[in-house]
Amino acid sequence: MFGVGHAAPEQEFNMILTVTMNPSIDTRYQLDKLIIDDVNRVTPEKTAGGKGLNVSRVLLQLGDDVLATGLLGGHMGAYMAELMDADGVKNDFVPIAGETRICLNILHEGNQTELLESGPQIAPAELEAFTAKFAELAAKADVVTLSGSLPRGVDAGYYAELVKIAEEAGAKVLLDTSGASLEAALESDAKPELVKPNLTEINGLLGTSFTTDDVDALREAFAADGRPHAHEPGLLGCHMTDHGSVFTVLAGANDGECLLGGIFFHDHDQLAFIGDV
């Protein structure tokens, strides 16, 4: 039953809670060459996917107590729970009627082509059940990560609602999303402790047009903005800011989930690292 998985026992404990609202069975194909309009024989590599679950795996490698939650449905949802169990990821997901999505990643000739399903439509009763589950789990967590897109049927302001629930429970929230859901969370009275937009999203939020050559100007913009961020300025590597100070914490592009997996808050005003990734 993927609503239970390897969930922790019913008791008081501190942990990191990762939330993946629109998970997927990530299927990876490695090809020397992708032949269009012909047969390509492949050997798939399947993982329980979604930004939040990627964070969970990093935290497990760092030796942390982490629990994954979100929404799972159908045959693919049951299979995904099996994959999480096989990886040793403790999980407590809410079952839904719709089928958990499949996302394809084709690596070929130095390129990466992705085919991403939109995912299931979430019914109001299913979302209400998850909100209750989240409130229960957030009350046991020190830190909550909210990662990835919201599924169909869920309002863009839902992450802001989860941030408020977690804050009232005494947990700190790291948010990794984009678009309307990111803007809604930042405009809400209850704000996450840290957000991780990429460079395109930073420009949209700040009304700027920075490039990867504009690190100094980016520092100044963050200092003026005053909100804690972690961001990924392309090939320059990842940087984190806390009230205007910029710290390089991770080299390489597209390592956002590893970045979140390496950040832990030990008090309200100061950021600490729990490992190098």
C-alpha cells in the first residue's frame, strides 16, 4: 500500500519532510544515436522521480532522517512506491484515483531530450486528504522541502498554504518551484525561509535581465531585495544568498535538488550546510 510504504512509526521525532506533489516514474534511455522515424532498441533505467524525491535521496546519502510525501495513484503509483522502498526512501504518500505520470529522458549524441507527461487531475477531496496528511507530518519535521510543479486541479497558491501550515507547526520551509506558484508563495504573508529560482526565474521575479556574466550585479540585486535565495546561474555554479551575502556552495549546472539536499537550517537567522554535494 503506497499510502504507507516505509513510513516512520507513530511517535514524536524530528526529521526532514520532502514533498513531491506531481511525482513521476523517470525512465532514462541512453543511445549512441537517436534515429528518427525508425526503431531504437533501448535498455531503460527507471527511478522514482520528482524534485522532492531527488532531494530525499541526497539527504539519505548524507545520513539524515528524511520522509517523502505527496500524491500517488494507479499502477504506476504502486510501482513507484516499490521503487522508493527499494531505494530505502521512507514514504507516506496519499493515494489518488488518477495514474501517476511517466517522464522519459533520452540521452543521445551529447543531447538530452525529455518527454514529460502532465500528470493526473487531482480531485478536491484528494487535495483535502493530502492537506491533512501534510499538517500531521509537518508537525514532526524540523525542515520541509516543497519541490517541483503542482499537478492539474491544484491552485497556484497551494504551496503558500503549505508554507503557512509548516510555519505554524514550527518547521522551516525550502521552496523549489517556478511561475505562478513561486510568485504566490513570495506574495503570501507566510513566506518560505529560502527559495531556489534559476536565472530565468530570478529575472522574472526581480524585473531584471541578468546573464551568467552578471554575478556582481546579481549580488547587489539580492542585497536590495532582502529575501533569502539559492540560485543556479548556469555554468558559473550555484550560489546562495542570505540577506545580501553570496556564498558559492555547489559547482555545475542543473544540480538544484542536490543543492537543497545540502542545506539545513539550525536556527531562524543562520544557514548551515550539512554536507558537500
